Amino acid sequence: MNILQSIMAERRADAEAAEQRIPLSELRKLASGRTRHSLAKVLASDQGTRVIAEINKASPSAGLLKPDYQPTAIARAYEAAGAAGISVLTEPRHFQGQDQDLRDVRSAVRLPVLRKDFVCNPYQVYETAALGADVILLIVAALDAKLLRTLYDEAVACGLTVLVESHTAEELKRALELEKAILGVNSRNLKTLKTDLAVARELAAMIPKNRLAIAESGIRTRADIEALERLGYRGFLIGEVLMSAPDPAAKLKVLVHG
């Protein structure tokens, strides 16, 4: 079992336990009636480089990133530095996130907020909406075709934007079937956890001109961003290089503005 499969099994059990505390019928009510911020509109605009800046305390590949972890302060600094959106890790074991982090960030910024987690149960879709997120991540590598479609349909019905993540050409073919989804190409190898931007470069040729796509993982410099923009990527999900910097917002400014 690789790390993705392990985390998915853990989150599946977490969702089942959560449903015992708050029934799905109640969660649906909590998820309804919220105003959503459109990441798609932001990505479709021509307002410079669009970075979805990530907030995470730790990661399996890098370990502890921020001992003094203050999600709200980081999110506000990201917004001031020119972020197009904020990604918040809520997975508790390997990334040391929590649901409250997302609630706090949502109340602190006016940008689209992505819940970055490992979604494998429809309950988590409504949970994501109830927490106040605007965007939900679905990972093609972790989901069979039927479940991927079910989660996508539930998310769209909730008013969430879907970011569907691929690592290979085969996964991207499946992602393209989700008509309204933003396409995410992740250059991290799920087995080794190493990154290689050759993945984003190679898969760019498969992405139709009319689809919004973002590059994820392995982006470290302004030059990386400019090269990927020329290939058609409309945004960039960047986390580790920001969170490992002494001043994440200052690093973000360099990546956005050069």
C-alpha cells in the first residue's frame, strides 16, 4: 500500500466516524446557502500570474514546515502579497491540518479557498461545503471511475468548484471527462514523493485550449512559472517552497511578480 492509499483508507474511516457524530442530512443543511468565490473566474482573468498559495504545517515529503503555525496570519499575508486563492490542508496525520484551519482562513480572506484533503466519500463533499470552502480537490489516482463521477456530481450540486488532479496521461484522460472541472497536473511522483516538472510539460500538450489548467508541485522559481505559463497553464498551486521559506508571503511576491 503506497502513502496515497494509506491516507485514503484513514480518511475513509474518518468520514464514517464523522457521520456518526453529524448525520449527512444535517450536514447538507449546513452546506447550503453559502456564497462561493469562483476560482474559475480568477483563473480565466488576465490579471497577471495566478498562484493558489498553500497553507500546511507539515507534509510527508518535507516533515514539519512551520512549528509556529498560524493559518489566519499566513492567509492574510498571502492575500496582501497577490495570491489568487488559498489552499488549506485539513488532513490531520501527515499534514497536521484540521478543519478549524479552513474555517479560520475562510473568515480572514476574500479569495477563493480550496480544501486540500483526500476525498473518497460523498460525506466529505458536504463537509467541505459546510466548512466554507469554494473548491474541492479530487485525486484521480485514488478513485475509481464511478466514485470519481459521483463525487464530482455531488460537488457541482453543492456549488463547489472541482479541481481534479492527475499525475499521468491516463489519469488526465479521465479528468477531461469531468466537463466543468479545473484540471490540475501534479508533478509529484506518488511512490517516491519526488517532483519533476517534466510531467507538467509533457501533459500540457493533452489539455484542450478551452480548459482551465493549473500546475501543481515542484514549482520553485519565477522562471518555472513563466515556462509553464507559455505552455498554457493558467495557475499554479504552490505550497512547500512557500511554507519552508522564512517569510512565505515575501517568497510569494517573488513568484508572482518576479
